[in-house]
Amino acid sequence: MEGYLKIKCGKLYDGLKNSLQEDMEILIKGKKIIEVGHNIPGPEKLETIDLSDCTVTPGMIDAHVHPEFFDWRDIYTDTVYNSDGYRTLATARTARKTLMGGFTTIRSLGWFREAYELDVKRAIDEGYIEGSRLIVSSHFLCTPGSHGDMTQAVRNNPYLSDYMMKEYPTCGNGADFFTGAVRREKKMGFDFLKIMATGGFATPNDDPDDIQLNDAEFKAIFDTAQEVKISVTAHAYGPRLMKKLIGYGITGIEHGSLMDKETAKLFEDSGTYLVPTFVPYDDAIHCDEDSLSKKSESFRKKLEKYQKLLREGREIIRESKIKLGYGTDMVAVHQNYESGWEYNAWLNSGMDPFRALAAATKNNAEICEIDHLVGTIEPGKLADIAGWKRDLLKDPDALRDCAFVMKEGTVYPTEKRL
Ligand SMILES: [Zn+2]
């Protein structure tokens, strides 16, 4: 017989109301929340967890993680020096560490190479290893030379670069290639598709405004995705490409950093979500010379070129009514499991803390398509619950300091990140 457990909350953010409720209690049975309220009369055999010194929230969700690295500095040499097995171990470790930071679900945005994220997800779901629940993206759907093509790490050795290209099932050219790639990824059981459709800041020979798939290739991806019923998101910065993607009926977009007002309106009208990933561009926006000096010269030059537009884009996103998700995309500066940093970036950009909290809970559960299971604290949902000692409404570091975490009714150890 599964026991009853009661959590006494100092304050409660339930993911539904823009307020912190005082002296609430959560009654849990087994894996699920069965009641939320004041002075809930407990059944006889009742274990109590006293979190009266905490603000209690739903388990947080990070919707943009690249879990495949032990250290972000590895990504520049990964293509050549890391095995698939090593990357898989890193994925398992990242999932464990995000859980210890209060993030009970993470959405992996995939990688060019294999990292067996689906195996890690399965092992966590089956209870063999501990970690955040994983929602897993396909390998990048991308073209040669695009931001998703990691063989450019060895571009100075074209023979090696061309040889490695043959290994990647989702990087290629032409509509037929992408029809096949979508069907393959669907077969393997990926939760959603990720298109790398525009240039990036970190890749050397492209530009964030570039469009790296042609219309026939896009159409093949979106038509096939619709046929086999799988959602699509895309890495995109510039308005030109974002407008095109919204026209194709994309479910959501990652980054959107060069947002303009016209495109923001299209997001609002279509209900397309945006995971804006503020923290990786914080050093450019706030002119952090120390952090910028650690980046490659081409990366730095692009950030400088786009600094003004990045600042304006962030303001437009803040002032918009776009449905926002919370995601970190940590592949530089911070480690990939330090999901709490994004809260810092949002609050320091003048975002309403309740908008940030909703993004990291209810909205992200919808983005991950698991809102029937998690994302809010209400009867019937899984008991994914976090506790925080710092003031969530005022302290930008609050989500880097998790005091309590429970996933599906089980309490896990926490790790301080400050
Ligand atoms: Zn990313």
C-alpha cells in the first residue's frame, strides 16, 4: 500500500495563479498529488515534510538543454575526441545534476552526433538510474555547412570532414533526404524534431541571419512531420526565417534573439511558442568583456555586430505577449546543468518573475507536451515539487539555490550552486 505524505509550504506558487499563497499544504499519495489546500485533514499513517521556510513550486523544467557534455569547453573538440559512449555518460550525469538543482524535467535539444539520449531517458523512466525526466529531440535536421554541421570543426581537412558527413543520418540535401530523415527519427521514438535552419554565432563561416534550408526541404520536413504527427521546433534568430517557419505552421522556435515587432505579432497571433534562451547572450548584451574574451574571435565579432539588435530583440520579447518557455542552451560560459542561470537573465532583463515562473513550469510542460502529467501543483498531477529558500520574486539567483526536490513522489538530494 502506497503511503500518504503531506508537504507544509511556507509559500506556494502552483503554476496556475500569479501569486504566492501562504500556509498551503500538499497531500501526496504514491506518485501523485491528491489534494492542495489549507489544513488538509490527513489520513492516519501520514509522513510530513516541513517546508515552511521555503517557497514551494512545481518541479522546474528547462526546455533547452544540451546534456551531452561533461564540460562546455568540450564542444569545440567533441566531433573528433569524444566517443558516443562518453557523450551518453555525460547525458546521464547532466540529467542527475539538473534534478539535484530542482529541475525535474529537461528537454534535450539534440546533437549532431549520437549520444543515446533515448537510452538515458528509458533507463531513468524505468528507474535504473536517477535523473530529470528527459524529453528528447531528434538529431539536428540540417544541411552541410550549416550551424548544425559539426564536421566543420575539421573543415581544414576536407577529406576527413566529407568522410564524417557520411555518418550522419539527418544532415544532407534535398526534399527526399529530409522526408527520410523525419521518418527515421520518428521510428526511433524521438519526442520532437529540431531543425537547424539558420546560421549561428559560434560557427565560423555563417551568419545568424542566413537561411540554411531551401523551401522544398522545409516543405518536406513539415509535410512529413504532420503526416507522422510529430512537433517541430527550430533554431532561428532572424525575422526572415522566423516568418517563414511560422508560415509553415511550426510548433515553436528556439532563441528568436533578433526579434522585431512584426514577427512578435505573428508569434502572438499564431500561438507559436518561443524559448528565448537569454543567458548565452547576456555577455554581449551587458558588454561583459571578461566573458567575451573567452570566446573565439569569429564568435565575438558576430556578437559585437549584432549587439544592438540583440538588445532590441530582448526588449521586444519582454514587451510582447508571446507564449514563452524557459530554456538555457548552455554550451558556453556556464555548465549545461546550471539551469537556474536563466532566471537570473530574465529578472535582470526586467521580466516579471511570475512570467519566468510560468515559463519554467506550466508553459514548459505544454511545450514538452506533458502538461497532463506535470507543470502545476494540482490534484491528479505527478508530485514533481521543488522548494526554494531565496525570495523568488526579488532574488535573481533564487533558482540556483534549490533546497528541496521531489520527482514523482520520491525525494532526491539537492546540490547548492552558489
Ligand atoms: Zn541549443
